[in-house]
Amino acid sequence: MSQQGIGTKCVQAGYTPGNGEPRQIPIIQSTTFKYDTSEDMGKLFDLEASGYFYTRLQNPTNDHVAAKIAAMEGGTAAMLTSSGQAANFFALFNICEAGSHIVASSSIYGGTFNLIEVTMKKMGIDVTFVSPTASDEELDAAFQDNTRAMFGETIANPALTVLDIERFANAAHRHGVPLIVDNTFPTPVNCRPIEWGADIVTHSTTKYMDGHGAAVGGVIVDSGKFDWMAHADKYPGLTTPDESYHGIVYAEKFGNEGAFITKATAQLMRDLGCIQSPQNAFLLNLGLESLHVRMPRHVENGLAVARFLQTREEVAKVNYPGLETDPYYELAQKYMPNGGCGVVSFELKGGREAAESFMKKLKLAAIETHVADARTCCLNPATSTHRQMTDEQLLEAGIPAGLVRMSCGLEDKEDLIADIANALG
Ligand SMILES: *Cc1c(COP(=O)(O)O)cnc(C)c1O
């Protein structure tokens, strides 16, 4: 299987119907599953047999789609979650607890920043943020004895910085902890972080994977490469008996390939819920079947729009790692030679007012908080997601008042450029 190309995996991985079975992944719209004897069911509860008993923990539709994404990322196991937020929380909380510490890139999605900086702190989990351009010495200095995970985003939303995955992975491994990478923007079609040393990969499947703005969801993929037993003192949850499961030691029973996802299913899904609905998993799979066809078009449109914006005098600055002038161009070439994504951000010289009037005049691009679906959309953080901040605070946060984030969809690039030219002029 692993020799197959990414396109074949997008279409076929994760589900092979038997003779006379449905060609498409069936939606198993059932909360519960029937057994002939209590002994049969008892084996499931003891994790002695694999099977389904209640959709809050596992559902066959979800598992087929998760297996497809695991194959696409080159991982050994995966689970779907109700959202990208749930995926990142579960990925971290599966190996962190009160008293733990995380090293995270400062250039990450606002929701994830808040999760780590505010909500997980309330749980007693501390964080040190590092610049995505931090030197190896600066990275090393961020680690503590209680550090349990390192976190970053391949292409950060919305800053569009590119993570030096290999360097971050090496730093994490020097300190005996796994690197977790949120790979939402490039998707495994354009970048597979596990090939560069990442241990766990997460996604908001809400974005390009679904790709049609239809279903909120997330996924966690385990590379199966991190040796939990070699760092047993740091990860007792994986390497010592789980009394809530009759003393199972996840890393012993399920190996490096399966321990992380089994523990996240058995403990976090059981106790916190956050499962993706099988209906949404079905929609997600429809998106995955064309992901390898759609991503190159998003990249083509993003690059064309970025290049056009560069020629306009109303525009102070364009951020797009596919532009030769972008500070992240070299890293983008290394990790994403076929391009990253369709999201471009740019600063209008006229600030907030210019951004507002520009966006009002757009006809194809809609104003939305969403990114990464088939229809082009845009957002001015200063007047929407960050509207409580003053111009000074915005500048401090690296978000100029005139910044517009544009997610280039799948339309004809000539039409997108004409729409932008009309709105600028
Ligand atoms: C949107 C997004 C998230 C959060 O995902 P939801 O599905 O909205 O919960 C996390 N990370 C990145 C990079 C995102 O773009």
C-alpha cells in the first residue's frame, strides 16, 4: 500500500469492500452495536477484542476515513474528532497532564494559541512559545524537565509562516519528546510531516480535506515512530497500567504503532466525547476523494493572486510562501515543492478603511471567517476576529489594520484577479 501515490490513497485507501458490499463507505448511522452474549461485549470493554459497542468511542464509518488519512500521512493509526480544536486538544492532552509543559511555535492558529495559552493553563499545563525562526540554541533553551510535547503548524493560519519541521523534530527528539504538527493548510497532498520527523500529525478537516465548507471535523494521525517505552518516565499514561482498563499498559499491548491512538480512544473519547458524526465522516471522505485534484488548483490560484497583488501600488505587502520574495520561500520549497495552499494575506496601504471598502466591492470573494474551501473568501482581522484590539495592539500582534486574508478557491484565476482589480480600483 505505501508504494501507492497520494492520489490513489485519496481515492481508495481505508476501505476495501468485499464481494457484493457497498462500493462507497457506508454511513453507519447507529449509536450502538448488538452482541449475542455479555462475554462478547466484555472482551471489547477489556480491549481484549476489537469491535464496536458505542459510537461515542468508535464508529466504523469514522474508522474507514481515519484509516484513509493515516495512509495519506504515512502513519500507523488515526482517529477522527468532532473538530480541529478537539484534535489538537486530544493530541496534547493524551500525553500532558497537570504539571506538564509544552513548547509551541508562537505562529499558530488563534484558536490553538488560546487553547494552549489560556484553557490548558487552567488545567495546570504550562507553555513556552518560541518563534518559528528560533535558532537551535533558542529551541533547546525552551525545554524543561517537565516538557512533554512540542507543537507547530506546517503553514500557520493566518501568519503563513512555514515550520522548519526537520529542525523542530530534531529539537524535540534531543529532549525526548514528540513533535506534533498541525498540517491543515498544505494537507498530505503537499506535505507529509512524518517524512520529516514529526511524530503526530493533526488536522482541522473542516478546511481543505472536506474542502466544500460542509462539515466541521478533525483528525489525529500517529506516525508510530515515537518510542514511548524509551521515555517511560515521561509518559506513565502510556507505559504504566491503566487501572480504568484492568491494568492495560498501552505501549506494551499496542506497541508504538497503536498505543497513542488506542489510549486517546479508550480514555479521551470515552470521558470527553468529541467524536465526529458518521454523517460528517462520510462528507469528509467525499472531499478526500478529490483532494489531490483540488490542491494544485488552490495553489495555482493562490500564486496567481499573490503575484497580481505584488504588482499593485495599493498593496504594501504580500505574504505567500510560494513567492520568491517571501522570507519563507526556501523552507516552502524544501517541504512543499509542489506548493502549499491557496491562502494569501496582504496589507493594504490605506489601513482598516481601505480594507473595508475593498472587501465591500468584491463580488466573487465572500466575507467569511472560514478558509480553505471551494469558494474564494476573505477576512479583515482588524474589523472582525480581532476587532476588540486597537491599531497599536494589532501591530504588536503582527496583524496590521489593513491586513486582508484571502483564501483562493477553485474558480478561474482570471475571474478572481478581475474581481480583486475591480475592488482595488
Ligand atoms: C481552523 C483551524 C483549526 C481549528 O479547527 P476547527 O475545525 O475549526 O475546530 C486548527 N488549526 C488550524 C491550522 C486551522 O486552520
